[in-house]
Amino acid sequence: MSKKSFRQAVNEALRDEMRRDSRVILMGEDIAGGMGAAGEQDAWGGPLGVTKGLMPEFGRERVLDTPISESAFIGAAVGAAATGLRPVADLMFIDFMGVCFDQILNQAAKLRYMFGGKATVPVVIRTMFGAGFRAASQHSQGLYPLFAHVPGLKVVVPSSPYEAKGLMTQAIRDDDPVIFCEHKAMYDDQEDVPDEPYAIPFGEANVTREGDDVTIVAIGRMVKFANEVADKLGKQGISCTVIDPRTISPLDRNTIIDSVEETGRLVVVDEASPRCGMAADIAALVAQDAFKALKAPVRMVTPPHTPVPFSAALEDIYIPGVPRIEAAVRAVAGQA
Amino acid sequence: MELNREQLLAAYHQMRTIREFEERVHREFSSGSIPGFVHLYAGEEACAVGVCMNLSAKDYIASTHRGHGHCIAKGCDVKAMMKEIFGRKGGLCGGKGGSMHIADMSKGMMGANGIVGGGPPLICGAALTAKTLKTGGVAVAFVGDGGFNQGTTLESMNLAAVWKLPAIFVLEDNGYAESTASSWSISGEPVKRAAGFGIPGEQVNGHDFFAVYEAARKAISRTREGGGPSFLHFKVSRYFGHFEGDATTYRGAGEVDKVRAERDCLTLFRKRVEGAGLLKADQLDTIDKEVAALIDAAVAEAKAAPEPSAEDLLTDVYASY
Ligand SMILES: Cc1ncc(C[n+]2csc(CCOP(=O)(O)OP(=O)(O)O)c2C)c(N)n1
Ligand SMILES: [Mg+2]
């Protein structure tokens, strides 16, 4: 056990699984870097250094840099998965799904079903998402609900370094296509992470705070904010349960419903756009299955229905932060 | 075709403006005044200027993530550009786009683009509009060596050829896509790749303004006259990192210094025009001073400009809703 960053945690999971299973390979743009260049090899390790050090250990045969051709290499990862490898492909920014979505949506997600169960597609697609980097409309989106919408894909949104390591290990060992969504503003977050490998099962939510008055379901980076609100309001007489679903597909329905049965109040916090997103999805689930328990209308805390702006002043308003979560919790608790 | 004195002065003015703009953005970024992902065009000025001097207001260009140079060459307002990069009110896009989405449709600049390969399909569309409405315009897609491997680029070249569009594809091969060498990532010869789509093309020294200008002039007039799409492959170098903050350890020792010393487009331009007696050194020095003052003023105004207001977050999503 030692303090590790989110970046190190993901790197360790990849390294340990590559050591354990020689069929695990990595591919992506500049995941090592320096391909064909005169200077340093492994110059980048991905744009934010997450895969640094893996090429020197495992070689270019298992850590493959690619041309900028996402349809081709994401599709190649899917095809390789269906035929005996266990690729982890890096779709650098989630926004770039636009160029290769067919290979994910119509190929990876559906091969097994269409072939009557006769295909297994153990591919992991790692991708960065999220606002807060001043990276503007095409590098800041929280598009993970689009993946959750598609049957056949599993979708992971880790909320801390510990979670990231265990969930990445599970993602690689899992026999289904997994979209692994890393918040780009969390790579330097640190916490105690075991040195040895461990897997966190999919579809089992993590309850990070326990309380009686309000249930907060939060996703990814929002979990940290929800915890902050719970800690603050706990001292002011509103006790909150915070649920981190960890995987949004499969979604741990029971943990959410059981909690709302007890608290009768729900706030859902999601960094994705509000329409057809996870907040709406979870709100609908609760409206259907725990309606009688509800003592107040469900509140969704999300960005507005706009693209992510560049300007720092606008982006800070865009992102759901502690003040808005706190206001929503107070509102459902009747203390607005 | 010979360029006259005014045109030569204008070409130098634009190239110098781009260089000064980029060097200043580099410094401002290092000191923390500019947020986000910023990709600088310094070193490649001759490409944007040599191409855009052959275009007029009715012509469109689509840029890449490395878009400041194309913007300036297409006539965008430099002060509004600087405000945009600082994310301020009065910026070219109201502070909503930033460096990676800097654009001005009124100048025929369809935007820098955060998506590699995002521009070429848009340029097919602009060319289709020009053809359908018979505007006499052409449309130019600037693509990097990395973007030259994106499916959208290759599909666009085929579509433009099949539809005989007035589109020009300009490959700015600066040797790298992020840290990956173009000598590795591009299989085959770009000019032959274009020829495979039936598009005539030419490889040109992108450091040499005169070579770029002449090749672009021929390609653009051929396309404008109904000859269908054209292709240009510029071999060039970028001076700064892929983005601001890139340590560029993948480049060979002394690589950039050598290019700066031997192949800098501004130095080559000065040598040529001064040597041939076309322009005098003091005329060019005057431009250097004017440009430096313009960029100083642009930065000062950008820093003084207010942030966008909260209401701006919700506008411009739709034309109506
Ligand atoms: C679809 C897509 N894939 C990857 C990226 C990340 N990315 C941004 S710029 C870049 C390299 C582009 O290289 P090149 O086309 O040669 O242009 P240059 O940076 O050299 O001007 C990459 C991989 C992106 N923005 N969009
Ligand atoms: Mg390049």
C-alpha cells in the first residue's frame, strides 16, 4: 500500500495485467511516442503520461503506436479481441468517438449477440473525458451515457485512484467490450492504493458516505464533490448517503433503490449533458421503482444543455460543483 | 507570375505577424495567462501565407488545431484573435472557442478544429456550395501529416474528385504528429496517394514562400477554372512543441536550431527580396516594428478585456429553440 496518483494506478493495472497475460496488448496514438523519430522513444506515454514506461518493459510488439486513424485501430482492437488477443485501445479523448463510433457501436457491442453467442470480444477502450481543463467544446465532453445507451457495452467511470486500479484490472479480465472513462482532471489525485493487483467487480456500487436524510448518486469526478457536500451538511444536521455506481453499465440498481427506500430523497449528480444522460436515467429508475418512498421530487445536478465553453469564467459555471450540489441537497431536504 | 512590391510587402507583413503572434502566445502561455491546449504555427508561416494570398473573400479555408497562422493569413482580426485565445469578451468567437476553435465565417475561415481530420469534409461542403451557387469560389483544406491518415481526409479526397469539386487539399507535413514521425506514419508517397484518387499534386519546400506561392497559384487556378480538386504537399517544420508544454524529447538534438538557422521562411524571404533588390532591409525592419507594436497592443487589450458574462453560456447553441 502506498500513495499513488490516478495516473499511476491506471498504469500499474495495465502493467500487472500485461505481466500476467501475454495476450494483453496496448494500442493508441503516442501511447509510447517517438515512433520513427530520432529522439527519445517512449517520449510521451500518451498525452498525459499514463502509459509511460510500458513500452520499455513490454516492447513495441505489445505497445503499439498508431497513425491517426481511429476507425482503423479501434476496429482492429475489436477484431483482435474477437480472435484471441485482449487489447486495451486508447481513444485519447472521448470526443473522438465521433470518428470511430461504428466500430464500437455496431461491431464491438453487437458481434456476440448477432453471432448467437459465438463471439467473445474482450476489448478495453480507455478514454479521457470531462471539463475543467479549458479544453473547449471538442475535448471536454462527458459523453459516457452514449456508450451506456448501447446494449453490449460495459461502461466504467472510476472516481478515485483506488477505484481506477481495481476497475481497470477487472476491465482487462472481463470478457465483454468495456469503455473505461478517465476524468482528465483527476490524474494527479492521490490516495492509498495497494501495490498488489486486485479487481473490483462490475455492477457493484460503492457507498462512500452513509446517512439517513438524502441519497446522492454521483458519477466519476462528481463523487468527490458529493462527499464534500455530505461532510459539510452532516455537521449541519442533514445526513447524506453518497453512492458511486462505479460502472454505469451494468448499473447497481439495488443499492440505489434500497438507499432511496430509506432516505426518501434523491439528488443525482452527473457531469454529462442533462438530456438522456445518467442523471435522467437514474431519476427514472427511482421514479419507477421507489416512487412510494419519495418524500420530495428528485433533483438532477448537471451542466446546462450546451456544449462546453472555452472561457474559464463560463466553464466554471458549466461544471456542476459543490455549491450547486449543496443547494440541491438542501432543496430536497426542505431546507432551501 | 511576378509579385509586385505591394504584394511582397503584404506577404512579409503577414508572415511576420504570424511569427510575432505565435512567439508572444508562447510567452504568455508560459507565464500562465493563457489556458487550455495551444498549438503554435511558428516555422510554417510561408505555407498559410503563400496559399491564402491566392484566395479572396469568397473562398473558404478549413484549418486544423494549429490554426492561428491560417486565421491571420485569411485576414482575421489579430486583436480579436488574441482576445479569443485569452477567452475574453470581444474575442473572435466570444471566448467560447479558444485557440482550438478560432474561426471567422465572414472571412471564409471555417475554423481551427479540435478533431484531426474534421476539416476536409467541411471543405467538400464549402466547395459544393461554391459549385452549386456558381460563386466562382474555391475551398481549401489544410491537413497535417497526422491528419493525412484520417479516414475523413481520404474519403473527402475521393468525394471531391468524384464530384469534381473546387477543393484544394493542402498537406502541411511538419514531420510530426504529436511525437510520431511522418516518415513512419504515412505509408507511400503523399503525391502518389492523391494521384490514386485522380487528384494531381506536387511536393513543395514549405519553407520557401516563393515556391509555395507559385505552386498554390497554379493549383488554385487550375481548380478554380473547373479542373477539379488539387493537392499540395508542403515539407516544413514546426518550431515549438506539439502543444504548449510539450518537452519535444522525441526530436533529434539540434534539429529545430538547424532549421531555424538554415531554412527559416522569414530569413529566406528577406535574403531573396533584398538580394534581388525588390525590397530594402529598412522597409522590412519597419514592418517588424509595426507588427511588434500591433501584437503588444493585442495582448494588452486582451488582458484588459472583461470575461464573458454568465448569460453567454446559454446562447449560440441553436439558431432558434
Ligand atoms: C480525431 C482525433 N484524433 C486525435 C487527436 C489528438 N491530436 C491532436 S493534434 C494530433 C496530431 C496531429 O498531427 P498533424 O496532423 O501532423 O498536425 P500538426 O500537429 O503536426 O500540425 C493528435 C493526434 C485529435 N485531436 N483528433
Ligand atoms: Mg504534423
